[in-house]
Amino acid sequence: MPIKPVLKTQIDHVSILDEHGNFDAKLGKGLIPDDDAVKLYEHMVVCRQLDEVAFKLQRSGRMGTYPQNMGQEATSTGAAYALNKDDWIVTAYRENPGLFWRGLPMEYILWHWMGDERGNQIPEGLYVTPISIPIGTQMLHATGLAWAAKYRKEDRIACTFFGDGATSEGDFHEAANFAANLNLPVIFFCQNNGWAISVPSCIQCSAPTIAQRGIAYGMDCVQCDGNDIFAVVKVMKDAIKRAREDKRPSFIEALTYRLGDHTTADDARRYRDAEELDQWKLRDPITRLGEYLKKKKLWNSGKEEALQARAKAEVAEVVKRAEGIAPPAKSEMFDSMYATIDDPQLRIQRETMRTSSLGQDQSQAGEDIEASGRERT
Ligand SMILES: Cc1ncc(C[n+]2csc(CCOP(=O)(O)OP(=O)(O)O)c2C)c(N)n1
Ligand SMILES: [Mg+2]
């Protein structure tokens, strides 16, 4: 018996607006109308400003740890632009621009990183999930949300974002396997920024692409230049069509780079070369789109100056709103967790938290112990 191949496959790489300003007119035709291209550019500039201010808030002790999104704006912005308003966006933590494009007020993200749970209470009617810090768990949620939509016969798909490192987690493989086997309308959007904290992607994926991990599950897989918003929109539109019309999941690997540290708790200079960073600065997705607009006479230095001023003013207002909110009552950590608090010990803890510094005022706890009829052991 001759040996014959049972599978031949390839991964395509999609690029439309390259880092030198070349535009593939055939692939890019009608993809993003001029007015929208300007709006997308303006949006990414405002998001970059928010990112820079968030970094400073952490450094000046006004906010907790923060993962900068700088350099990765085109991925989630392009994806959110291509999706419908009532499709799910299921994110990790480096997709602020996509969440803001969808309409999440910027202060929610600052609240999240300030440790205020109200940042995770997504406004009614917005189909986005809160930031996910545990790596990979959100992919399972996306598969579940897509399954629910299919079951309810809703015309809604789910797009989940995650990093290159997240594809080494078991959660990815379970989410992908379910999505493909159950024919679910999910888009797995991998932001391959080359690093999982200090681990380069080549150490945790020996294959030439991350995208091919999806092939094992029977998904359509593609790679694109993630700093090229046109390429992102193109691969998203193709994946959205497959999800909506055929109820098939897809895997997108978008090549991008985080220009900042992993988070404010990191110093990337300790593990990555300055030259690598310099190379990627030349591929900045915002500069690239800006140059495209200038070439088409849709943008000029006057508009840029006005936009920079607007971005600063808007973000300053966001910070005012984020910091201006009254702090939550300490007891809210219990009220947000439990529908009813029946356990007497929990009631004591809640009361102690409400009335004093944690555990310092025993008399408060004692009063409630008596009220609850339980003896101290
Ligand atoms: C389940 C889990 N394991 C480990 C961590 C610690 N951790 C935080 S970020 C990170 C790397 C993630 O890399 P990647 O998925 O490439 O995303 P990126 O930060 O590059 O956007 C790890 C291991 C975590 N948050 N959750
Ligand atoms: Mg990464």
C-alpha cells in the first residue's frame, strides 16, 4: 500500500497596509471607508493617551498594577469595528481599545485596576465581559456564550482575545475542542506579541505559527499582521462570515508587540533586547494608519494637534470621574459575593468589616456573635 498524505494544510499570512506604507489595493478595497479610517485612528490615539496616563497613575500611587496596551491598539480596535454591537467581546487584559470602541466608558478600566469592583459591573446592554486576569479562562466563557447563543437561536457570535502564552493553557484546548465539535460561532483571536511575560513565544510553541494550533481542532486558521488594522478587519470579516453563516469557529493569530513592559510590576529591559523594541516601534499601528491617512490627504498636522489636545482633555475627564467616585462600603465585598448571608460567621465578618478595620475591633464582632446566638469557640 502506498503511503499517502491524509492532511495537507497551510497557514496564510494576511497583510494589507505594511510598515513601509504599501497598500494592497485589491485586498483592501472597500474594507474600511475613509471616514471610518479617520475615526479608528482618532480612537487609537485617545486609547494610547489613556494607556500613558494609566501608567502614570500607577507610578504615582493612584492605581494598582496596570498592563499597558501600547502597541497593540489595532488588534482589538479592528476586531471590535468588524463585529456587530450585540456580538460578545470576551477579553483578557490587553484589549482596552476594543472595549472602548464598543462603548465601555474608560473609567471602568481604571476602576478595575484601582481595585474597585464597580469596574467589572459592565453597563446593561453592552456585550462585553469583564477583564480576565487568570490566563485562558475567558476562552471557555466565550465558547459557552456562543453555545448559549446557538441554543437560543440568537444571531450572536463571540470573539475572545488572549495572548500567545494563553494557547499553552489547557483552557484554550478545551474551549477550542468544544467550539469546533459543537459547531459554535466563536472567533479565537490570539494576540501574539512575542512574549508571555519574560518567556518568548518560540520557547512555548515549537511550531512555526501559533495559528496552526487551531488546525488540530478542525478550525479555519489564519495569521495576520496585527499592527495593520486593514489586515485585522479583513481576517475578522472572513471569520465573522464563517461564524454567522456556517456556525464555525476560527482561529486568528495576529502578530503584534507590546511596546511597554508586561505590567507596571515588570521591567522588560531585563529580558528583551533594545533593538527588538526599536524594530517594533517602527511598526507602530497608530503611526502606520496616520501615515496612510496623510498620504490620502485625510489627515494633517493641524488635525493631529487638535486631536492630541482633545485626547488629553478627554482622558483628564476620565481620570476625574474615576477618582471622583465615593469609595464602596467595605461590606460590599460580602454583598457582591453572596445573594443572602445565612452563615453566622460570615455575618460577623461582614459586620466587623463594615464597622471597623478588619478584625481589630473584637467588641463589634462580639456584639454580632451574641446577636446571632452563637458562642465563641
Ligand atoms: C492561570 C494563570 N497562570 C499564570 C498567570 C500569571 N501570568 C500573568 S500574565 C502571564 C503571561 C501571559 O502571556 P500571554 O498569554 O502571551 O499574554 P500577554 O501578557 O503577552 O498579553 C502569566 C503566566 C495567570 N495570570 N494566570
Ligand atoms: Mg504574549
